[in-house]
Amino acid sequence: MIPLIDLHSHVSPAMLPGSPREELQPRWPCMHCLSSQKGSLLIGDTLFRDLDWRSWDADRRLEDMARDGVSMQVLSPMPELLSYWFDPKDAAVLCDASNHLIASLAASHPARFRGLGAVPLQDPVAAAQALPRLKSEFGLSGVEIGSNIMGRLPGDAAFDPFWAAAEELGMCVFVHALHPVAAKTIDPPPFYVPFALFPVDVAMAAASILMGGVLDRFPALRIGFSHGGGALGSILGRLDTGWHATDGFKQRAHASPSATARQMFYDSNVYDPAYLKFLAETALPGRIFTGTDYPYDIMQRSPAEFISSAGLDARALASVRVGAASEFLGEDLTQVMAH
Ligand SMILES: [Zn+2]
């Protein structure tokens, strides 16, 4: 059996550090502040999400991994904890709470977990300076970042110090939907943001990286996107046409968007087996790794069955289960024990 690596799974600490300053209290996240029994995460006084021990307990996660046939989870912070809306020094307190948890889970079961950490990317230089420690002290494989950073798209040249450090250290970067830009200009109806706008924001992030020439400047970067790259698959043809029509976006991008898109990675979290097959065999072959969004309500349940239901050829199937994840993490995981 081919191992199954879940690249998109989240953790959240059972306890979070208190607000470092009084005035931050209304926006600071707090666990177990509603009840000592229930794992409710409050943002200030507002309930953000009910969590349970799947978010922080290795053994509980291993039970579900055994049930689902998942060989290894790659752990990343609950995106709301990326904390771009705080001063970078305050945000670093929350980032490190996630980093410590992820590092301890990964160290406790090195054959079953890998980790992606958090850095205060609202200050790209501080984020770049935080990366070496995440690799050397925390043993993390890379970092998770938001699809926008307080309204700035990741293809913006302001983030070059961060991209340069990630490339130099060989750390992968997982781009996850967070606080979609489009949500800021509308009064979104219930559920509109996570279900409709997350994939839009991920596509905006990917397009900004493609059009901004990030991979031209940092060709060894390994960048992956949540939610199958969101809407990117449907706009690649349009981006290519625009690239030809504008002399490569005025020579900002040396290769066509669809060619550069094939240097990046995307998860399988699209909930539609026919679309997964299109991505994995036609649009972005060899670039799709498994991602479930465990342990949240929206997660892809029975991921092995979902992937198998796409009817992929043998090569694409092996790539989605383990090959693309190995390449993204920079580590051969094909010999990890299948479960
Ligand atoms: Zn997620």
C-alpha cells in the first residue's frame, strides 16, 4: 500500500498565552475562557470556534489517522492564530505558542507527524529572521502563511525578504486562506466567507505570486496552496492569454503562468473527484498532494476513499498520496509506513 500523507491538518494549543497588553484584550484569542471543560476558542468575548482534543492531542489524532488510513499528518496552525492584525512582537507570542505545540507533537511521533510553523509576516524582515530558528530549534519543515497579509497579496515585492529566507533555508511555504480580501468590502451572509471566498482568496494569492514573478526571483522556493489552489484552475488559461497579450505582464513574469504554476503545489481539498482528476492529471500533474483540513467540520472525510474515487492513473495516484508531499517537504516519504 502506498503511504498517505495529509499535508493540510491543523492544530491549536489547549491553552494560549494571555494578552501581553490590556488594550489587546478585546481582540486576543483565549482558550477555555468560556468554560474550563469545553475547548471554546474566544476572540475577545466572541466565540470563534469550538475545539476539542483532536486539535492538540497526538494520541487522539493517531486514532483518527488509523481509522482514515493516513500515514502522516503535516501539522499547521489554525489559521486564525497567524495573528497578522497584531504588532509583530505581540503576534510572535501567539506564533510561538503554535510553534511549540507543533514541534512537540512532531517530536513525540517522528514517523507520524511533520510540522509547519507560524511567523509574523506582517513584518517580512522579522518573519525572515524567525525562520532559521523554526528549522534548527523547532525542527519544522516549513511555515504556513495567509492568502493575504492584512490586504497585501504575497506576490508583493515587500515580502521578498521572507521568500529569500525560505528559499535559502529550504523551508516549504503553505499558503492558506485567511480573512479574504473580498469579505472586507461586503456584508457577507452567513457561511459565505469560508465556503465561497476562501477559494477566491487562495486564487488571488496564487495569481499574485505568478504575476509578480516570485518564482523568477526565487526559483528554488517550494510553495503550496490550500483548497486545491482555489479558483486558480479555472483562470490559468486566462492568465496565460493575458501574459501573452502584455509581454509577460510587462516582463514581470518570465514564464507563462500555467508553466510556473506547475512549479508549485496544491492540496486535494476540492471535494469533487472529477475536479481532482482534472487537477492531478491535466492542469497540474505531479503537483497535487493530499489535504483534508482535519479536524474541522468542513474536512474531507475518508480521504483515501475520496482520492481513490477520482479514478486517477497509477502515477497520479502515487503522486497525490505521497510523491508531491515528499517533493514539497523536501524529504522522501515513500517509505513511511502505510496505515
Ligand atoms: Zn485549513
